[in-house]
Amino acid sequence: MSKRVEPSPSLTDKVYAVLHEAITSGEYPAGYRLRIRDIAAEVGTSVMPVREAIRRLEEAGFAERVPHKGSVVKGQHLAELLHIYGTRQILEVEAARRGTAQIDEAGVARMREEFELMRRAITEGAVVRYLDHDEALLTVLYEAAGNPVLVSTIRTLWQHCRAYKIVGARASLDTPGDDSLWRYQEDLLKAAQSHDADAAAAISNESLANATDRIKAQLVSR
């Protein structure tokens, strides 16, 4: 009886990391075909670790099988995004509240640093870099809450709506006078500085409610 040969875990992990980064950065958009042989040639491996990495992407919800196409990057339907943002709202409001109550001066300084880098990315029109610093700022605040499971769950939700966040950020950049990319973060930083947990929770709730309303508007327009 033949026995399946498992690919090297380290090699599969490497391919998975490359593909995951390409998907969450927007390099591979929704519907992009994950051609095994092409990817193997790009990353310099055999097809086996690529096939295993794609299988893991499918299990994680980043890819799906489509008839006559094979595996493609999975797009989030607007209805799914609504559920994701609803869950984010529940978790992030509480994370902001708890983090603001417990964050120290060093954490506030790190938030301020990420905020400045975020504003620079906005000025330069660097959407992916903006999102990286935005999420880094929030991660500092949420980690101060002292619950790593909460932070890990939130970061997973971010990954699943990254493509939508990229599109939304680009739209905001193209809209004159739109300050939504930095206004909430600035207010959140002020709340953290003063340890105003209720204000932080309200700001987080308003920010995510605003994003949810935009998704609802797109659902209605379809």
C-alpha cells in the first residue's frame, strides 16, 4: 500500500506565508487563480508544498475551489463582511475599553509613533502601508488589555476583510476632505493618553459602525 509523502513543513510554511501575504496585501485580488505550477516556479519549489499551502489557504477561508478554474482567492461577499464587521464591533469596542484603562506611557508612545507613520503613509498615498500602521496602532492598544486570545481573534478578522479595507481606504484617499482614515485614530490616541476607557469604547464603536453603514449602503445599491 502506497504511503503519502508529506511535504517539508518548513517549505510548506514558506509557500503559505508568501501566498498569504500576497492575498492580504491585495497583490492577489479576489478571484485570482492560484496556478500551482506557476506559483512553484515563482517561489522555487516543487508543486507538492504549493498544493499543500493552497489547501491550507482553503481551510483558513482565504481561497476556494471554483469549477473549471481550480483554486482562486476567495472574495468576501458584502453580506459576509457585514457579519465580520459586526463581530469586530463587539470585540474591538471591549478591547479598546480594556486596553485604554491599562495602557502605560510606553504603549501610548508606540501608538503615537504608529499614528505619525500612518499619517505619512496617507500623505504619500501608500494604502497598504497605511493599513499596516493603523493595525499596529490598534494592536498596541488592544494588547494592553492583557488578553492575547482577544487580540489574535481580532487580527484574524482583520485578515479576512483586508481586501475590503484596501478598497475602502483607497476610496477615502480619493475623496477630498475625507478625514475618516485618521480622525478616529487621533481621538483614540487622545483617549489612551488620558486613560478614558469610556471615550475609547465610544470612538471604536463609532468607527466600526461607520464602516458597517458603508457596507450596508453597498448591499442596498446592488
